Amino acid sequence: MSHAPSHAVPPIKMGLAIPNSKLCMWLFLGTEIMFFTAFIGTYIVLRMGSKGWPTDPEVTHIRVAAGGINTFVLILSSYFVVVAHEAMGAKDFAKARKFLQWTFALAFVFLGIKSYEYYGKIDHDILPGHVAENDQQAKYKVLKESEKAVASHLDRMIAKAKSLKAVEKIPEPANDPSKLRKLLVDASASLASSRKPAEVAAVEAFKEFDVPKDPSGATTTTMFSRFSAMKKDIQAENVPLGEIQKQLDGLKSNEKWGHVFKSVHDPHPILYGNIFASCYFLMTGFHALHVIIGMLLFGILLKQPTLEGWHDFLENSGLYWHFVDLVWIFLFPLLYIV
């Protein structure tokens, strides 16, 4: 009768000698690398294939200094993550928490600077589908925005006339500028005899839309007449862009009605501007989203009453954060410097 050996052979362990969580993180980062490689590769192809791609920071409103500061911020935050990881290994949980808090704060700084950059793009209307790419498009953009500004001002004047009971009925169609102008002129006439401050002010405001004549027969310049002259020049198509800029500057600088045209952007044609804006917001936007996800991971750690037992979670979160940092190392020179 045979007997089993007294020392059994231990079972063979299969797989990599790393935790499953780290393996999953590496696999996930592999897909992320392919994701951002597609963006970066597409950007390079578009940029190299577009002669005249905008590179002047004064034209694109790219803030190289802001991008450089953000690069330093991310690199420093990655260093803090490494320090926090080492502190966790040494079971110095207080130090680990402190450096995680610093990392979290630097992520906020990064997003704050990025928001400042986005505000500059939005303020100059450098947005996908909004950028005029030649002089004619720039002139018609001025016309479109000016018409919208004047229409909004007309609406406000109508509301004021109705509040003063100077208007009984809005003509149809209500967006017909000529009818609305006549309505406001009639309203100013009906209020002219009033001595109430609000109504006297309304009379002067309504006259912005009239084109009265002085005793000599000359036409008095008003907001609407000057706007109409600029509109006529834009539609003529042979008036240079610089002349349209001068007329727009004149409208904006007027003490009485300059505020009406405050929202109208100066004509600013940018060749390939829409593709540039699309690439910029797509790449930096997705990167900013990854920064926010990293902050959520660190936020989960910081909410724990103790970090004991969270070593693997911190290590995997740190891997993710280093990847986010690495992506920015590629985006910064491509978008800001090259």
C-alpha cells in the first residue's frame, strides 16, 4: 500500500507578480495612451497639412506663460504624489495626507489657470465655428453681431416705452427695424411734453433710432444712421476691413450709444482658425477632464479618516496622475511653443 509524500508540492501561482488593481490600471492607461495618441496624431497631420496655420500668440491668444506655469504646477504635483506614496510605505500617514492635500490644491491651480485661458478665448470669440477666416467673413461677423446688438437694444427700448405707456401695440412683425424705429419716434413725440425725468430720458434714448433733419436740411447723425452706413459698406464688399474697423470703433467710442456695441468683436480673421480652435479645446478639454477625475481619486483618499490600508489605491491613483502629467508634457510644446 503506497502512501502520499509527507511534503506536498505547493500550487503554482499563475499571472504577473503585481496586484490585480495595478494590472487593471496599466491596461486602462494603455487605452488612454491610444486615445490621446489619436488626438495628437490628428493635430500634427492637420497642422502640417495647413499652410498658414496660426502660430502668433497675439492672434490665437495662446498664453505661453500660463501654459508654462501649468506645466510646472503639474510636475510639482507629481513630485508631491511620489512623496505621499513614500510616506505611505513608511506608514507616516500624516505626511502622506499633507502632500496629497498639496497635490489636490495644485490641481485646483491648474484648472484655475486653464479657466483663465479659456476665458480669453471665449472673450475674443475664438471658438469652433465662430472664427472668421478671411476679411469678408470678418466683416459679415461684425454685421451679424451688430444687428443682434441693435435688435437687443430695440427690445429694451420697446420695454421702456411700454412701461411708460407710450406704446399701446407692437407692430407686426415685431422684429421689423423700420416699424420699430417709427414706433419709438412716435413714442418720443407723445412723451415730449412730459417733465418726468424717466420720460425725458426715454425721449432722448428713443431718438437714437430716428434720423431727423436740422433746419438746413442736413441729416443728424444718430446711432441707427451710423450703423446703417456701416452695414451698407459691409454689403458693398469692396470696402476694406480697416475701414469697417474704424466705423465700428466710432460706434463703440460714442458716449451715448457705445455700450450697445460692446458685445461686438473687432474683425479678427484667422486662417484655419476654426480647426485650430477645435483642436485646442478638444485636446485641452479632455486633458482637463482627466485632471478632474484625478482630483476625484485624491478626494476619495482625503475623505478617509485614516489612510492605513489605502496604499494600493494611492499607488494606482499616482500612476494615473503621472499619466495625466505626461500627456500635458506633450500638449504644452505642441499647442503653445512649436
